[in-house]
Amino acid sequence: TLPDFVVYRPEKLKKAVKKEGLLPLMVFANGACANTSITHERVLSEIASHGYIVVAIGALKLANDENWESTEAHMLIG
């Protein structure tokens, strides 16, 4: 339901919710650099593995894609 975002979550979501209850939410934007989270994929995946839901703005584009748009603050409202 969020076509312009990438959601990072624990691999075993139901198990994490059962253990922790409601999971905290982190919203990530790469600022004016690029409308993608590919350059931060590892750290965002690591955060999610500790029981967080991370919603990152922008499609998960390849790192060598030169057609990145800048991320504007208004884009965080989906």
C-alpha cells in the first residue's frame, strides 16, 4: 500500500510482535541527496532486525542509478 516507500521489518514479523508487542516505527528519508534508501540498506535492515519497522521514502533503486530525484520534506507524508 506504500508504492513510493520501502518497508524494512524483522524477518519473522509475527514472532517479533509476539515477543515485543507493538513495534516502534522509524521513518527514514535520505534528505536532498537521493530519493532512495539503497545506500543505507544495510543499516536500516540492521535496525529492523532489532524489532523496528522502518519506512524509508523512495523506491529501492540500484546504487548506480544516476536518475535519483532529491527527497523533499513534503514527500514523507504518504
